[in-house]
Amino acid sequence: MVVSRRKALVYLGVAGAPVAMRKVFAQGERVKVADLAGLVPLQPVSFSYPDEGSPAILLDMGRPTYMGVGPKKSIVAYSALCQHLGCPTAFDPKEKLLVCPCHISLYDPARGGICLEGPAISRLPRIVLEVAGGSVYAVGVAYGLIYGRASNA
Amino acid sequence: MDRRKFLKSSLVGSGVLPLLTWEEAKAFSLDAEKSLEALELPPDDAQVFNLTCQYCMVQCGYKAYVWEPGKGKKLAGTYTTPLSGEWVHPSFVNRVRKDGREMMVAIVPDRECVINQGDYSVRGGGNATTLYTPRSPEIAAKRLAYPLVRLKGKDSPLTRVSWDEAAAFIAERFAKLKEQHGPDALGLVFGDWLWTLPTYAILKFWFKGLGSSSYAGNGWFFDEESAGISAAFGTGTRSFTVEDFETTKLLVTAGTNLQANGSIWWHRFYLKNLAPGNAKHIDIDPRRTLQAQMAEKHGGLHLQIRPGTDPILAGALIRLVLERDAYDKEFVKKHVTGFDRVVETVRDPKFSLESAVKTTGIPREKILKALELLLENKGQTMLLHEKGLIHQMAAFEAQHAYAVLGILLGNVGKPGACVSRSGGHPKGTFAWPEEPPSRAENLNIYEGLEKGKVKALWAYGSNIFKQLPTLSRFRPLMEKTFLVVSDRIHTEMDAAADVILPAATWGEADLILASEDRRVRIIQKFMDPPGEARPDWEHVVLVAEKMGIPGFSWKSPREVWDEIRAQNDWIKEMDWDSLLKAGTNGLRYPMVNGKSPERLYSDEMEALLGRRFFTKDNKVHVEKFAVLKDFDPRRYEWGEVNARYPLMAIDFRLNELWNTGYTYWDNPGAFERTPDAYLLINPLDARARGIKNGQWVVLESPYGKCKAVARVTDEVRPGVVAMPALFPKPDQEFNYATRPTPTTDGSVDTMVACEVYGV
Ligand code: SF4
Ligand code: FES
């Protein structure tokens, strides 16, 4: 029997989950990441979230993007640590992918950070962003767990 | 953002991008995006069990930690560093039932295992997601838990019965069919890697208990796909050790995409050897895979060969080696017989460089560069091959030709050097009971089906509606037989099955598997199976007992194993207790007086076993290379390319898809990458047919059709299309279009002329 993707997601999210998943995302501290005026499309901005041990990457994809914020809905951010074994990923502007140099996991920042190829078994955790007063703030973590941690909080 | 725009933007770009279909893109929404509150980690006093991965031939070591819910560790902040192998990914954790109680379990790649050292792939990383969990109605509905029987024929409903009733039902039908039509009326298709113990049980039952010789493995008809290697060495057993990937100077892969299938081997090669610049990689593949791109990026080569022409490429390289008088004379003189036949065979003009360039489609400079790399790294090269060669008609020729190339360059039995199959699944057969004499005339179970001679089938750990070729023609014939299914999940076979027996699987029973670098390990039971599911070997015991056939009274897995190892000198010292003690590193075969060689065909092996090769005369045999005299790629599959079927289709393995995908939909990391099968088609061929990237297409061959999403890309050359093997949606199964003819080594052929059109 083939489980439909929709059903499988229900299972993943609710029924069979090993841990509680009450909130849509883990609300964290509000941390300023960048000023809108300083962002250049496809030039990554590094920051840490939710604390120093967890590097993250902010990207202006230059066009409307899944879960993007900002005037063009083009700004997204992800945990920079590969979900496989934690090597720091880097943005490849030509492929428009986040690439892990260790065993070449390829993540797509335009599609919620899903892993397209390589050993990683999940998306990169997405850093939830808010725009206020011309600045971009990180406010929480959506999806999964940041590498190296047992909790995103 | 507007969904349509999102979809459009997401389809643009890289050559490695798989596609989301429109349906999938819609499903790609917030409801899947949930953050985890906190993950409970194994406490220090968790129960620990030794496992190996339930999937590929690499056979990575894992540990299962089991503890009471709520008693796990809670950690704040970052607790580990990159590449430590300590991080517990949320997918590693699940809840299961153990001894009737709900327990937490973490399935964690084992840092102590010498094979993976804490590493894992997208397949194995999902091991825990596949467990039968009381928490999930989805998983519960998917798993088989009780014996089911159609009591009144194909039109009656599947009814839950006791094991005793199910066994009696099978026993009666089998006995009757055997009496009326002879033993060969009973056909078997078995998963030949299936946890070792069940495989032995069913083969013994088939050959000795029932006396039938009608059988096929999953994906082959006769001979286990190693004929081209065993012709040289006397066995097809893989000869290398996992460490070789870190020390070899040159890796040559032909028709084997290790990055996607054999991942941990590739990880070790890439991270420790290729990327630091110590080794080079030549990848021979009709597709420009990620592995091929990485090979090129690091100073190696991608030889984008025209499918089915490998014997010509290998023959041309051998001819060039001989022309330069650059073969390993010492090795050849000492160990090789039949060398003259090779010399004489490659004189044929079809093996000249010019002719090879034309036939294989590989540019002259690339063939010459490959030659340079091979000569520079004589005696330090690993030549590996697998299904890309084995599932083409000239399988023997291709396999043997690459073997001979490696042999002449002395890449045998040395650190970082081998010629070998890489393999797909773990080794599951250590003892092969004697087959009934009727086998000589009964090699192809499809002939038996077509002639109406095969009246019953037991699909034993093998989805026969996926793993055999030409399903458009043969599935209806299989459906008509008295069909017994032993499996772990409900499948499309349910619709035609007369009896379904639920199998207790990985984690639910003590099992044994061996890695392709020859480590035998026990996979320990750490949880309860669903309902009344029992390990597959017990299915055999129950039916044999009902039929009154003696010799099947095993009471424990240990007893089955003892019977197996008594028949195989390589493993006879490996009793159950020493295997248990050996944990995730296991014991290696061949084992003599407690010692095993790291590599086959090495000085070490000669010292231990008193022989260097497994051929009768202890030599490497290359005389069968002479069959290449008759090889002409225009025969076979290319002979069917014509105006109606102008394209050549091949298949490949997806990284995230194991086997027939029986656990695919459990692991979101797998299915969200590839929610539908896709078909790689060159922009020229797509344009000529008005096919757009991302649209549904039909692939039609002279044998049948299947569906896929078009991915327009120069990953494949014009004239060649490729789609994943065994994609777990019935209408997207390539085997509905594959050829029925066994290859020259008895395997299935998944290269087929076709046409592709939009729907
Ligand atoms: S490489 Fe093979 S054995 Fe290792 S984790 Fe992946 S599927 Fe399992
Ligand atoms: S750590 Fe990123 S792919 Fe392995």
C-alpha cells in the first residue's frame, strides 16, 4: 500500500511523532540579523541563532521565495549546519543551493531547505524571520532540530 | 507567494534538481513545517542492541538504544561538534512496543563500527522511521500482522486465519499441484539477500523438500549476476576491504553509482581521498551523476558511455595497454592463464581506438586520459562495477572485460587495488542446497509461466509485481497462479494473493547479514513484531511440517545458522555466541583458525588458505574473454531501436530509494526529494517531442509502458533516456516496459528501446 504524501506528512507531524510538536515553530529570542538596505541578492549573510553555537545563513534570493519575507518576499534564512553530520554549508550562487562540502548534501533555500541530493535525511531548519523598521530579525526556528542540539530553544 | 509562481521558480536551475510535480508543490506547505520542542536522548542505562543497517551492501553498523519514555536525557544548547557521529537526528528516534510495553528507541549509526564510524546515508538514517510503532495508524495499516487467506478462490475476500490454518491451506494446495503436475509446477521468487536464515530455509524447502527447480531471485533468472567475475577468480565474492576506499590511488566505477548506492564507501573515498587530492576517480556511466561531476571536479573523468557498449571500451583500453606493452608482466606470468586469447581477441578492429570512439560515444582524448590514469596507478586502482553492466544484455562480456582490464594491470589483492563487483544488497546466501536435476532444463521461470507449467508461486521477501521484468506481459500470468506471499507490508500483490503471511522483520527477530566486504553480523531483536508476524524462516517450518516433510524442525535462529555454517568452510567457525560477541564489527570470511584475510587474492590470503584464487588450478582465468569476438552492440537492445522506438532507456538507483521502496513512504527525507519517478531526457529529444520540463510523460517500449515526470537535462546524451528503477508507485514502475530475455549472465535486462511522449 502506498501512503499518500499528504497522509505521510500527517503521520510525520502528528500521529507517530516521537516528541511533542505543539507549536508551529519554536519561538525564540528576537535577534537582529541585517538591515534591508544592506542586502544584496544571492550574497549570504552569516549570523548565529538561537545562540553562538548555531551558525545560520540569511539569503535574499532576489525573487519571491517560499516563506520569504521583505518587500519582495525574497528573504529566507536557515541553520547553516548540515543535517547529516554537521559540517557548515556554504551558498553556491551559481546553483542557488546550500552545499555541504563534507559529503555533498545539496539543500534548496527556495524550497524550504529540502535536501535534494546527498546523505542528509531532512531539510535544514528554517530560521523564522520578521521585518520591522527596515531591519530583518530572527525570531524562531521552524522545522526539525538544529545540528548538535536536542532542542532548538 | 502564489503557488504557481513558486512552482515555476523552483523548477529552474541546477542539473541535479529533482522536480516537484504540481501536486507535490501544493503539498509543500506550512503544515509540514513543525519545530521540535525537545528530543529525548538515550539515557546512560538504556538497553543496547547491535544492528547493521536494514538496507545496502555496505552494511553500516548501528546501535539500538531502548528506554522508558520520560527517562531519557534532556540536553540544552549544542552538545556536539561536526563529524563527531554523536548527534541524534530526530529521525533516529521513535516509539515501539517491547515486551508489550511502549518504549523509546533510538537507532544510531555506530561510531565503533569500522565500516561507517558513525556515518550514515539518507536510506539508513531513516531506519527508525520504518519501525512498527503503536503511535501511527498509518504504519499499522501498512504492515502485515496476521495470516490472510482467500478461502474460496481469487474472487473471495482475504480472511484472517490462524497460522495453523494458513499453513494447512498452503500445504494442501502445494501437495495437490505437485501430485497433479510434478514438483516444477511450484515456483519460487525469493529475496536473495533476505537476512540469510530465511533464504537458506526456503531454498532447502524448495530444492530438497518439494523437489522443485522452478525459481528466480529478485531481479535475476539464473546465476547470481557474477559470472564475468567468477569466470576469472572462481567466485563472485567481493574482494576488497572498506579501508581501500581511503588508500586507493584511482577509483574506476563502471555502471555503479556509489555516491547514491554504497554511500558510505563513497563518503570515505570522497572526504578522505578524492577531495584532499590523493586519488582520482574515473566514472563510466551514461548519466552525468553527482558522482561523475565530483570525479571531474577533482581531476578525474566522466566517460559518458553509450549504454551497452562497455565491452568495447574495456577491450579498447586493453588493446592500448598491450600496444604500449604496459601490462603487469610479473602478475600475468605468475597467475594468469588464457592471456593469449585476450591478445588475439583485441586484435579485432572493433577494439581500435577510432572504432571505440565511434561505438561508445566517448571522445578520443578522454579514452586516452583514462589510459594514462590507469597506467599511472597500476596496482593501486579499484575497478568496481555493478547493475549498469549486469542489467544489460551483454552482461557477461562487460563484466569480464572490465575484470580482465584490471587483472592485466595487476590490480588484484593489493591494498587499494581490486577488480570486483560493488554489489547492491548484503550477502544473504552462505549455503546453496543441491538443486534438483530438472534445473538444467528449467532455468527461466517465465518460460514455465508462459507454457502454463508453473501453477503456484511463493513470493518470498520479493515483490514479484515490481522486481521482475516485462510485467505488462507476465504480471497477469503470475496473478493466475496459486499465489503465496511472505512479506512485511501490504503491496500490490495483495490483489492477487491467495495467502499472505506476515513477516517479522528487522528489529523484530534475530537476523544475520553480511557486508560486501565480508563481515558477518547478527542483527539483534530489540522490539515486538506487529500482531502475529513471524520471521520468514518460520513460515517455511510451518508449511513443511504440515506437508510432513522432515528436516525443518528448527526451533531458533541459532539452529538454522548452525546448519548453514556446517556447509560452508568459510564461516564454519562462526558460532552464534562468537558472532554475538563480535558486535557490529562481526567476523570476516573466509575464516580459518580464527583469522581472516583483509582482502581476497592477497599474499595474506595465500598464507592463510594455502591458495590465492578459488579456481580449481589456483589461477586467474581470462580465456573466456574470447567470447568478445562475437560481441556486437548492434545486436540485442540496440537492434530494437527503430523509427517507432527511437530512444534507448536505461534505469538507475535513486540514493533515497531502497529496493522496491517498501519503506520509502516512512522516511520524509526520502520521499520529499522525489515524490514521483522522473525521466531524464536530453533537451534535443525533449524539444523534438514538445516535452517540457516537469510534465508527465509515458515511456513506451515494445514490451509495455510506464509513467514519469520529465526532467529535461543534459545529464543524459541525446538518444538516451533514464528513469529510476523500482519506484514505489505502481504506474511508475519501469519494469512494466523492460525486456523479458535473460542477459548473458542470467540476470534481467533493464535496457530497452522506447519512445517517450507527453500526456
Ligand atoms: S550506506 Fe548502505 S548500509 Fe550504510 S546506512 Fe546507507 S543504506 Fe545503510
Ligand atoms: S556533513 Fe554534510 S553531507 Fe555529510
